[in-house]
Amino acid sequence: MAAAVQQYLQHLRLKNEAPSINYLQRLIQHHLSLIPYETFSKFHYFMDGPDLVPSLPDFIKNLTNRGWGGTCFTLNMNFARLLTELGFECSLVRVQPSHLAIMVEINGKRLYVDVGYGSPIMKPVELETKPLHVLHGFGEEIIFTKQRTGEYEIDRRSNGKSFVKKLIKWEPLLEEHISRDIDASYADQDENVTMRRITAVRFNGHQCFFLRNQTMKVMTYRNISELKVLELEKWMNLVNEVYQIDRNSIEPVLAFLKNRDVNLF
């Protein structure tokens, strides 16, 4: 485990420090910049098994060798494992529907942390200090609103319009408490849209690259441009270049989707 922690920090371009809010914020920012949110690996973990969420050593091996990041369960569970190894006190938090985040406790403060939402939540959020928190980034507005004790709505908006809302259940959980949530997120059913499309997000400096199937949006703080790539080879090169996903990881995912009547090319 110690070797995996050092490899993780090396990938994040950070060193081991004593736990602090400042260090936590830098860990989050580097994580969002250097490790992609992507569903390619999700399909592979489903197809290859047996573990739907990789261990920390396997996560680092696949990150290093194949460019894999993951979706919320893989990213936030392994980031929580890293934080624990670094001396942070943290738990997992259920976000309904079908999402997972982290609760980090520092000096009596309980902080919401989320590196697995493909969203520019670039800093920890102390939800309990006030009923409304608003973050901005890359044309997105993220609004945290207290609903009642222990429950907070997280509303993601673009151009003033909400495109996804979820409910944070602000209660510390252990990994064993979310096994059913993990299984449900990998359900091989048309109703589970995550298993029927390709998504990838990477934050790179002043740009955010958002891929949904054949379309890539490039977002800055000022504008959004859109590129649709219809040629397979060009698309694979783009995915490899922007997200560093190993090319050999891409074709099995396209085949998986094609077998379920989702034909991207």
C-alpha cells in the first residue's frame, strides 16, 4: 500500500504533508486536473471483474499503465483511501441517486469533497456553516442548498439552467455500507444510462474537456466550443490525446456498446 500511495502522490505531483485544509484543497485541484472522470474503465471493471471498484494498488496500476481514472465510486473511494493513508479522517457519503462523495473532518470541521463527479468542485465545502454555497467554473454553477438536517441538494447548472440535481445524505459511511449502490451503478440495463454511453471529463488549466459519445465540448471561463468527430480513428486519437486513455482500452468498450445496440461508429 505504501508504494501505491507514493505512486499516487507522484502522479498528482505532490508530496506527503501533514493533513490540513490547504493541503486537501491542493490534492483536490491536482486530482481534477491530472486524473480523468471517464467511463471506459467502468466498462472494463464490469467485463473483467471480479471487483467492480479496484483496490488502491490496482487503481494506481491502471492509472499509470492505461490512463484510467474512473467514475464516482472508483475515484472517490480511492481518493478517500489515499486521504486515510495520508492521515486525514474521512468517510464516504451517499449522494442520491447513484453517486458517492467524501466527508473529511479537520479540526472539528466536516468538509464535502468530490473528485468523482466530472464537475469543477475544486475545493472542500463546509456544508454546515450556511444554508447555501455556490461554486463557479467552466460555465458551470454548482449550488449546495440545505434541505433539512443532514440533507443537502447539489444542483449543477449551465447558463442558468439546472441539468442535474442530487441529494447529499450527510452521514458518514464505510465502504461496506455502499456495496448495493455499487452493484446498482453497474447494472447492465438500458435504464442505467451510464452503462449505455461514453463520458469523459478532464480539467486542464483554464479548459474543461467534456466528451459524450462522439461529441467533445471544450469549455473555458468565457465560452464553449463543440466538436463532433465521426471518424473512428480520429476519435480514438482524440480520446488518447486529451484523456491519455490507452487505445487498447477503447475498442472493447465500443464492442460492448455495439452488442447492446448502441452504435457510435
